[in-house]
Amino acid sequence: MSPKITTELLKQLRQVMKSPKYVQEPVQAYIVPSGDAHQSEYIAPCDCRRAFISGFDGSAGTAIVTEQHAAMWTDGRYFLQAAHQMDNNWTLMKMGLKDTPTQEDWLVSVLPEGSKVGVDPFIIPADQWKRMSKALRSAGHDLVPVKENLIDTIWTDCPHRPCKPLITLDLSYTGVSWRDKIVALRAKMAERKVLWFVVTALDEVAWLFNLRGSDVEYNPVFFAYAVIGMNTIRLFIDGDRMMDPAVREHLQLNSTLEPEFKIQVMPYESILSELQAVGASLSPKEKVWLSDKASYALTEAIPKAYRYLTPYTPICIAKAVKNASETEGMRRAHIKDAVALCELFNWLEKEVPKGTVTEIIAADKAEEFRSQQKDFVELSFATISSTGPNGAIIHYKPVPETNRTLSVNEIYLLDSGAQYKDGTTDVTRTMHFGTPSAYEKECFTYVLKGHIAVSAAIFPNGTKGHLLDSFARSALWDCGLDYLHGTGHGVGSFLNVHEGPCGISYKTFADEPLEAGMIVSDEPGYYEDGSFGIRIENVVLVIPAETKYNFKNRGSLTFEPLTLVPIQTKMIDVNLLTQKECNWVNDYHRKCREVIGAELERQGRHEALQWLIRETEPLTRAQ
Amino acid sequence: MSPKITTELLKQLRQVMKSPKYVQEPVQAYIVPSGDAHQSEYIAPCDCRRAFISGFDGSAGTAIVTEQHAAMWTDGRYFLQAAHQMDNNWTLMKMGLKDTPTQEDWLVSVLPEGSKVGVDPFIIPADQWKRMSKALRSAGHDLVPVKENLIDTIWTDCPHRPCKPLITLDLSYTGVSWRDKIVALRAKMAERKVLWFVVTALDEVAWLFNLRGSDVEYNPVFFAYAVIGMNTIRLFIDGDRMMDPAVREHLQLNSTLEPEFKIQVMPYESILSELQAVGASLSPKEKVWLSDKASYALTEAIPKAYRYLTPYTPICIAKAVKNASETEGMRRAHIKDAVALCELFNWLEKEVPKGTVTEIIAADKAEEFRSQQKDFVELSFATISSTGPNGAIIHYKPVPETNRTLSVNEIYLLDSGAQYKDGTTDVTRTMHFGTPSAYEKECFTYVLKGHIAVSAAIFPNGTKGHLLDSFARSALWDCGLDYLHGTGHGVGSFLNVHEGPCGISYKTFADEPLEAGMIVSDEPGYYEDGSFGIRIENVVLVIPAETKYNFKNRGSLTFEPLTLVPIQTKMIDVNLLTQKECNWVNDYHRKCREVIGAELERQGRHEALQWLIRETEPLTRAQ
């Protein structure tokens, strides 16, 4: 990896920072955040502005360029990568270290008095603007919105914003029509006494209209906004995608609908002016509902007194609770995904001893097996295929420079998943193709105990996921081990592999309570720097539990694993398991054998079936 | 309980709400919060203004009186009590129910346009003022500070503010001199670049100067403020308490000290004007540190640009970590406390079958036995002595109207504690003096499993207490049972029985990480409405743990019980315990027998010793 040479680019950026063509007054600093206008986690190439200006292309980082300096804030996952990818025009600001200044403090320390700090108001979320603006103002500076994105003005070969065809999802996939979703949304709006709802997150637009796209890799979303009134529906979307007869039919654009279900299609870029018009039309007490993470530009379009901001939108919350059709789709997707992984592991078992399988080859092979399955669309994230010390890098992705060959002497960790038209998968298995050491088995077994503790947990209705996080750690803690990431995240239904508002993590507190139908991951791990990584991840469905006393009719919940891929018994030190844990593993493997075995049989994949049968032999504990 | 007749009082209050003698302009509503000027949890009689105006004397509640209405907000613990104590001038606002409006929403719905809402700026914390003021302003009203407390103007027989003598604590109790505490505080101030620190919480003043008082029942504190500068110490305190030679000697008021340790004693009431003078003297970048819970009046005395507000003060954090002298004192206090309880339980075992022991008699007897112990000062909170259905009322306190007789047919729950000069205790035991039912034993055993799960938990240094809360619930959850309170709170060292900034509760998130030397309670429970209550509470000390891998030198922590009172084995269904849990109980009882047995022996309390020996017989589990 050689660093990107940015001298010329920075010179150009500093010129436009002073150019009356783009800024009313010169800005002494310009902030380049990571995100796009929808605060997406994964972004399209045209939105990778921070990577363009700096060379650093990790998933998190904020660049700030002043007349004298160029600085990059990123977190511990990316210190090494950022240092490699950036030239010496850049100063790396290591977030989380004690001596690293915040962006605000740094700006205050380097800026001349009374400076202006520019930022694209579409990229910065409103809550972040507020914090930054306040800090700068109290030091005598101003945060100012710069309408035209200054990076775009110097990015001559900037790729076009993707505008790929849409996929329509019928009721057999979604369970609820877009009309009924609009009706439910309007009911929530009426409950909160708001007149308008602005949909800014891409997965929320996709979910609401039962449409999918492929504008962003791994995420089946498309660039669009929507503004829902009590009697109007406006969809802001570009290109000729609305000319597709299937889409027109799906949205009933040609039908004579009741006016409140008539969708007005408008250009993507017109969202701001339309929203400003809405803002100008409001009477006292009329409110507009936005996510508090919506961009500063859109939030500002609505005068402050009319805004109703919440951390989670009603769409985000409704989307998290999967209905019967979605749940069935997720089950089907996970069965197909398990078939692909049985094929892969069977293949690896034969090939790894030959010394010819690299991390990249294994990842490609996993994709190949998945792509053979019905309704496969794409991967749901970049495959983490890592062996030996690479496994300890939590967000590792093999590239030629780091690509390692799998061997019978090292642990192999595969965290991967796919988008199928009926569901999204995300599964991690940790395997050894030779003989694991006692210490490796010990660590694996603690991680497994944590995985089981969450998966088998019973808890009252209304419990927040973060309250379950410690269950996953208890066995590790007892021996003085831990892992530095959360235990689980929400998973979309043929949508983003990470979605709110629920999860299982010590880091969050404002998560919404778990309820039946929600789907999260359960993925504790253990990482020994320089040696190996272990993670065991299933996607699990929240289901009602049966308990002796049922919380006085408050109701009980537990989890059902949707992922049905064997957990390598060779890695388990069975004497560290309780009888209950041992039974859990055997029940799980019995189900894998039944459900996935039947599908392997049906697909005529006999060798993988034999592998599955071998790998699901029951454990027995010494008494 | 008959309600207080408040018609005349409300008439008088409404008059002063319009009287130019007290308000610049009439206020259309007046808020009467629960607290005092120090945001204390327990308050002195002179501060019980909300109880005076309404009759409702529960520990939490806010009254709002308008020209037409009088409304009281309180939580589920007090719905019944408030309804009984208030006459029909009052509307009860049941907090936590879906249809109950917030105070702000209610005010907006009943007030005429452009109203003024008054509140005593010394009683309302700054953060609460901010929230309330913002909500009212956005609806066109104003929150205004009313300098003179309007309740005080009509409370003709208001008791005097207590002004009791002080107790000085020498190094053998405190471990650190007040001078060294000032030095440490100034170091923290220098670290954060603040010039002044304002001590507003009563227990923080007491801790800082190694003084105790008795102005508030159960809490060994005294009314005072302090303002610490880098070279000055100002103590705001009333009465002739500073004339006491022991206090003068302790604070070295007569010595020729270095000027930076010279304490200036000032009248309690002069805090505001002195703080305003400090505020007026500041140069740019000079800061004053306050708790964000300090009163609005004191916070406003410092111009906004000069304020440095934190949720926990450095004193609060330092106070929570007990030094060796404090820990030893706490150990001694808990040994004495256990002696008193062994005496009590031995006595109850003999007397209860006679049918002559009521809840009040039992509570009084507990106090009698405690008061025989060395350095006993007072109780640390109102004793919860409850039998049968009363045990299910979590904050029960026996009064003649509810006083129930203990019997061999009902569970008895005793939650009690004391202030000794060397430490503060808080212990709950649940006993049966006849034969408990299988269901009672089952529930008790789940609670015990939860208690053990927390007490024996091992976790990495830096873990926040709220992450341990679910451990206490897991066994109950498995059977569909739960309890609706947190699992533990911080405990002071001869100070408040509830103190921040740590605890074990699903409700908090902003607690400070646990560290060795902190002391918290571990008190899961189970409550069957109308039948019984179960709670098992020990005070536990955070200590370093030894683990196999020690979190890569991050360090491990666990708890050591300071409370050493037998847990009634008759209530335990031993077959529901794991071998590890059984061992924990036996180890705990062995320690009780050793440590408390020796002290009972030393004090010549032979009958109680025999009781202790009987109650600490080891459990055996069927294999």
C-alpha cells in the first residue's frame, strides 16, 4: 500500500475554500465527513469524498483541511491503514487516545481568530452540526454551510451517482403492501400530531415502498427521499427508473387511486426546495417529523418550532419487527446460506491441507457457492476471510498484500453473508483444519458458552438488548478474557445487514426494547493479537418463550437461531460445558442435520450432506 | 390515614402568587418540588414544603398549583398513599401511566396565554430548570425564579432549619486529612483548568472536611456549602457550631496556617452573593466547576461562559472509592451490625410463635440491639419491617394503621441499617419462623441465585455496574419472574446510605466504572402482590480478583461481602442450586460463623452465638 499523493489536491481545495464562486466568504477550514446525504453506513463511490481527498478509505474517518493543516480523525481499527494510505501532508488524529484533541478543540487551537469553518450541510447530521457549531461559536468562530460540496468541485473524475434499476417485492416477500405501510405510518403521525413525515434513510425508503435497488454495494437500496403527508406521498428519485412498467404497476402510478395514495414522483435534487415549501406553509402547532440524524440541510428547511425530531423513526421501529412473510423469507434465505457454507467447509476440508487455498480464494469460493442458490442477489458485506493472526483483526478484509494461505496449523475465521430476494444472512464460523491447541479450544469454548448464554436467554417482554450483553461475556470474564466489540446488531430483511433500533451491546443504552419478530445477531468472540481470532455468530429471531410463571402475563421472550450451520465440535472442550450447554449444542446440531440435511438432499449435494452428518455428531460429556 | 384539608392553604398560596410583596408580576402557576437547596434525597422537616401544602409526604413528588388547579405528580410506589393523604382539591398525576401528561404538557394545556410559572430557584436543579423553561417558552409561557419561597410565606409554624452540633472525624476513621483532600481536589481542578469548585451536596461538604452532623434524619450531614479556590477555602455554615473548640481545632481555625489552607467561615445564606462576586471577578477562560444538579440559583450566579458542569463532581468520585481506614471501619461496623441482627433473629425465633411481635416492635427491637453496639449513632434509613403481604410493598414502613403481627405462617422481610461512627450498614434478610411453602422456597432460591451471581461475578476493571444487573435476574427470568427495582446502590462511609456515582441498575447508564474500594449493595428480590416479599441484600466491597488470564493486565474485579449475617437455609431449595452456588453459601456461612461468632463470644452473647452456629450449618446437595 503506497500513500496517495495529495499535495496538488489540497492546493486545489484550499483555492476553492477562498473562491467567491463557491463561498460567500472564504472559509479557513473545511470539514469532510465520511457519510452521504442519508447518513448511510455503506456509501456509494461518488460519496467517498474523504477517501478521494486523503487516500484513506476505511469506513470511518473525518478529514479537516485548513490553510496550513490537513488532519484525519479515525478510530483504533484504522490507525495502521490510515497511516499507510495517507502521505505526509496529513496528520493522523488517533481517536480514543488520551492526548488526541477533539475536532472542535483542534480547530480552536489552530484557527486564526473569528474563522469560518465550512461543511456540506447535506452530509453533516443535524445533531452533529449542533454540537460542533456550539463549540466553535463559544470560541469566536462560525460553522457555515457551504452549499456546493467543495470536494466535488475539484474531483474531476468523480463517478456518477448510481441510478440502477429497481426490484419490486410482492406481498409474498413483504407481507404488507406499501399502501398499508403508509396507512400505519399516518396512524403513528396522527398519534404524535404531526402532519408530515420526511424519510431520509435509504433503507427506510426502500422498506416503505417495498422496492429494492443496488445503488450501494452490499445494501439493496437506491438513492431517494420521501415526504409523506396525511393526504400526499412524494417520492424524490432520479433517472428513468420510474419508467419501468413493473415499477409503475407496483406503485400504481397509472391507476386512478384515491388521492391520498397517489404517489407524486419528483427529482431527487428537489427535496430541499420542496421541504422548504412545506416549512413555509405550516401554521402554528403543525409539525414535521424527522430523524434527529437527518442532514442539517433538510432539518433547517423546517423552522425550529415546527420540527419533531426523534432518534428512531416509526419506520425504523416498524421495519425491525418482521412479519410472518419476512420471517419465513429469512428462514429460507438462511437454509440456502447454510447449504452454501456446508459445501464450502467440505471443500476447504479437502483443499486446505494441499496448501493452495488463500483467504481470498476461500472468500471467492464462498461467494461462488452462495451464488448457486435461488434468489441470490449479492453479498451482504465484504467477506471477512482470515486465518491465524489476521483473525485477530476484527474488521479484516483480505487484500493481496495481506492475503494468507490457510493451513492445518492455524485457526480460520469466516464472517460472511448474502442478500437473497427473501432475506439477508450474516454468519461467522471459526474452524481448525488440523489439531487445535488446548488453549485455542479453551478460548473457543468460552466464546461458545457466551453465544449459548445469549441464544438461550429468557427475558421479559420489553427488555432492551443491551441488558443481555454481559451474558455473552460471563464465561470469558471468569477467566480474565473479554472482547472489545458489541455482541449483536439488528439485521434487515433483504435490506441492510446492520439496522437499528435494537441490538445487544454494552455501548448503547437508547436501543428500543426487544419484541417478538425482531432479528439480531449473536456474535461474541475472542481475539489474541498476533495469533488468532475466534467468533461464533448466528442470526437469531426473537420469539415468545414459555416459562413457568410468564412474568404475570407480561410475557417472556427468547431467541431462535435462524442460522443453521454446524459449530465445529473439534474446537470444543466438552468438559468446560455444563450439561445444559452440551444439550444446547446437540439440539442445535440435530436441527442443522434435519433442516439443512433435507435441503442438501433435495439439491443433490451428497458430499456436503456427508460432511454435515459428520459435523453434527452429538457431543458427550464425561460425567 | 385521613387526607389533609388544604382549601385554606391553597387560597393563601394563590394570594401570594399575585402579591407584589413576593412577585414582580403575578405568577399563574407555582411549582413545589420535593427537594432542598442541596438536591438531597432525604430532607429536613423545614424543607418538606410539598408535604405541607398537599398532605402527601412520600419521598418523591412534585406539586403544581395554578389559579384553578392543584396537581401532584408521583410514581407507582406512592399512588395509593398520595390518594389517601390528599383532599379533593388535588388531582393525582400518576407518572409512568400512558395517559398521564408531563408537568410541562399539563401546564401548557391549562395555562392562559403568556403565563408566568414560578419556582424557587434554590430548589430546582439547573438541568431541570433548563428542560422546563425550554418547554414553556416554546408554548409562549415563561418560567420565572421567585426569590422568596412562597410556601414559606404561608407556613406559619414552619420548623427551624436544623443546626445541630458537628462531629469531627480523625484520621483513624477517614484515612485522609481534609487538607490532603483539598490538595487532591485542587489537583483535579488544575487538570480541568478550573479556578473554583462549588460544593453543593451536603454529603460532599461533610466528606471534604471530615465532619459529620445530624441536621437530616438518617444522614449524618449538616447544612453548609463550600467554595474552594486555588488559594482559598470558604465554608458557608450557620450557628455557633464553629465555636465548638473541637471543631475549631479540627479545622485549625485558630492556627497560623499557610493562607491556602485557611478556612474562611461565612454565613450559610451568603453563598449566593459570594458566588455572584466570584462570577463577576472572572477573566475570560477562567472557569467555575459545579455539579449539573446544583440549584438554578447558584448555577446562574456564574455567567454561562464561565461554568464547567459535570454530572459527577471530583468529590463524588473520590468519596466513592474507600481507602483502607474507611474499608476497615466499614468492616467493623458490619461486624457490630451482624451481632445486633443475630440477637434480633434469635429473639424473634423465640417470640414470634407467641403472637405478640408486631412489625413495629420488631423494628424497635432491631434498633435497640444496634444501639448497644459501640459508636452507634442512629439508623441509616427508616426500617422496613414487613410481614406477609406488606413485604410486597417495596418501600414499606410500618405505621400503626398497617402494623401487622409476625406469625409462623408468613414470610418476614427486614431491610434495615445503621450509622456507626466507623461505617454505614444496610442489610436485608427474609425469614420464615414456621414452615415455608415450596413456592416460597422456590422464589427465595431464585433470588439467592441472583444475589450470588452478582456477588461472585468476575469482570474487567472499568466495567460499569449496570452491566451486572442482568446477572441478578437471570435465574428469575428463566422461570418468568422479575423485580421492578435496581439491584444495588453505592453506600457511604458513615455517610448517606445511598450515594453515587456507581450502582447496579438497568435504569442507569451514566454510572461511573466500578473500581476496587467502591462499596455497593447487592439486593435482588421478588414480590408477590398481596402475599409476600423476598429480598436478600448484602453490602459488598469491590476488590481485585485473581483470574487465569487477567484481561491482559487490564485487571479483574469481584466483590467481597461486608455484610455477614446468615441467609436462612430453611428458605433454600438446595436442589435448585448448582454445586458452585452451594459452595458459595457454605463459604459465606463459614465466614459468618468465624467472624461474627468470635465477636458474639467476645461480647458474651452466648445465646445469639448458639443461634448463629445453628443457622450456619453447611448445606448438602443431593448428587
